[in-house]
Amino acid sequence: MSRSSTRAVRIGAGASFADDRIAPAVELAERGELDYLAFECLAERTVARENQSRLKNPKLGYTPRLMDRMSVVLPVALRNGVKIITNMGAANPIAAVELVHDFAQKEGVGPLHSAVVLGDDITDLLRKQPGLRLMESGAPLEELLPRMVSANAYLGADVIVRGLATGAQLVVTGRVADPSLYLAAAMHHYGWSYDDLERIAAGTAAGHLLECCAQVSGGCFATPGRKEVPNLGRLGFPYVDMLSNGDFTVSKLETAGGRVDLATCKEQLIYETHDPAAYITPDCVLDITELEMQQVGADRVRITGAKARPRTQTYKVTVGYTDGFIGEGQISYAGIDAVARAELAASIVQQRLADAGHRYSEVRVDLIGINSLHSKRAYEADPYEVRMRIAARTTDRKAAEAVGFETRALHVNGPAGGAGGSDPLVKEVLAVQSVLIPRDQVDPRVTIREFRS
């Protein structure tokens, strides 16, 4: 179904991370009377991971669950005239779009006109600028170059708008700023420019609210007995109705579980906002300190008063690099003296690793349920069961593998009563740091893919 052109543009949130739920997005596409549906599925380390996938196989590099989502959402969205914007292209947006088009042609879904946003991958460019300073440490980028996996600039809404201007029903990007996915829809719909600072601010604020999806409709808010959320099992995703002047309302489908109110919106609004008066994005420097929020109905919050300063002259670039390995093992103890046996087990593993000549830069022992989240023990009295987790960091993969093997050996090599040991686990560490680079060195661009049924 389509919405009247005289009504506010309606933009829905379809995902907030790569493994988010899928059914609520289908529900929005089917019954939400949306104009746009955005899927935000890209975290900092995700880009580095998918760059590794692409290096191993040039046909990969997009979000692995791309087709799990698109195979069920795309047919509904096309049928109802909903345009999709997503960063599920990750490190290989062209391959992502080609995969979607292959599906659409085979299933008779179409015609389909897609825009691919490119230009965020500036790995080769950064290799030529070893003197750039890392924002987190101040050290030169040169220190990371031998281990660098990826370097992706956070592009803004403007390049997505260029994609939508081609008439695209689907826009697939790599790394763009999360709020930009949503801001772009409003900019295209109303013809806003970056000179319309209050509107850009409003669109960015709306995007920031929607980018974490179900957090606005009660997901991370819910606490039994204190902050109740109705029908959490069928939690729905939110959408905004954005007016041409930038005022907007956050809501959800009446039939969906969850709640949208001042409390849920305020919690999400300050999430990851280090400075509420200067939240830096590629599109503006947002100021949310004078926002006015009003509950205007059941599950409807009206928001006005967003302000911003013009966008900066630099892009933030996420640099992904390999940083060694983490080896891990787990085992459980139950009954009398369970905690004492778990503590003994951890000391035994560390002794055996040292005797074998393995060396680690960091070792962590957690008694899950007692001290794994807090530095002090959570209970004065010992519980009747406990799970011991030991993890160690190293640049040597064999040393990392040994952690899990020695932990698993505790089943028969003491102390008594160990059970439920995990298989040895080794994870390659993908770390991220950041640099700033002048905008004029980055070339955001759009390419088109289409087919007619």
C-alpha cells in the first residue's frame, strides 16, 4: 500500500546489527505503510572481518545474512512501494547487489533498480600516509600498516541521496555512518541540502534514534517488575514520521509488541553520544541538548528542536588490523567446594601452560556468575555450582590453542568433579583504531544495477 504524498515521509528501522531479528522488518514492510526501510547491519569489526572474507573469496565480503533478510523482505517491499537502504554491502557492495538481483530474477521479483555506493574503502590511500595519527593512541598509523586488514571511511547521507536520485528501489552501501541511512531518505524525499542545518539535525537525530532499532521500542529497556514492556516476545521495530520542517514522531505498529515513550526514546538518544552538544557525524555536528520531546499518543513521541553545526572537513576512518589470538577454555564444577575446585583448576591450567613454555600478554580467569562482570565477588557465600572460564592473549596461535586443550584435560587430570568442558576455542583478534582524513581525498560514488522482468 502507498501513503499519500501530502503526509509525512515514513522511515522504518529494519535491523540494528548483523544478526538482528528479521520478522519485525517484514511486518513493517507489509503493514507499516512505509516509504523507506533501512537496515543498519555493520559494526566496526564487521567491516574488517568481511574484508578478510573478500580477500579469501572475491565473491564474498557482504553481510553473511544478507539473503536471509532480503529473500523475505524484498518481495514485500517492492510490492508495497517501500524503498530499501542498507549497509549490508559491507566490504563488497557490488557482490551484495548482484546476489540480490540473481535472487530477484530467479524468483520473478522485479523489475529492480539498485544503486551501489562505493568509495568508503580507502585502504590503498592510507598505506601511502603512514604519518597519520591514530585518534585513540596518538601513535603513527605506520605502526599498524603491516597488520592492517581494512580502512573504511564513514561516508554520509549525500552519496546515498545520489543513489536514490537515480530512482533506485534498493541502495546498498559499505561503511556509512549509521544515522546517515535514515537522514538520506528524508533528504531525498524533501530535497534538503546541507544548508538546511536544522532539518539535517532533525534527520540525524531521528537516524540516531532508529539506528539501534528495538532499543527505542523497549528491547534493552525492559526490566521485569521495574520497567515493563508489553508483549516483549513479539517486540516490533520503530519508525518515524518526518515532516518537511524536520519535526518528527517516533512510533511503532499498534499490533506489535513493545512500547515507545519518553523513557525509551531518552535512553536511546544518549546512547553512544559522548557529547550531547557535539555529536559528530559526516553530515553535521549534532546538538541534542535542547530537544523537546512530547508524548502525543500511545506509542507516539513527537520530537522537535534539533540543532547542529556544519559538517567537519574530515571523514573518520576505521582501521581494522589483526592483533594476535585469544585462546579460551571452560569447565564447570558443582557441589561442595565448587568454587575452590574451580579456582584450583584455573591455577593448574596456568602452571601447565607455563611449564610448556607458552607465554601470554594477558590472562583472564572468570568464575561465571561470581566475578565475570564485576571486579569483586558478587556473593559472600559460595554458590553450589560455578563455571570457570580462562582466556589468554598471545601472538602465537599454538599457544592460544593450548589454553583450551589444557582446560579440557582437567576432566581427568584434576581437580575432582570437572564436567561440561567446552571444545578448545581460538579466535583471531580483529582490533580497530581510527584516523581522520580530509574529505577531498575521498571519492564517494554510485554505480547502478538493474533488470526488467
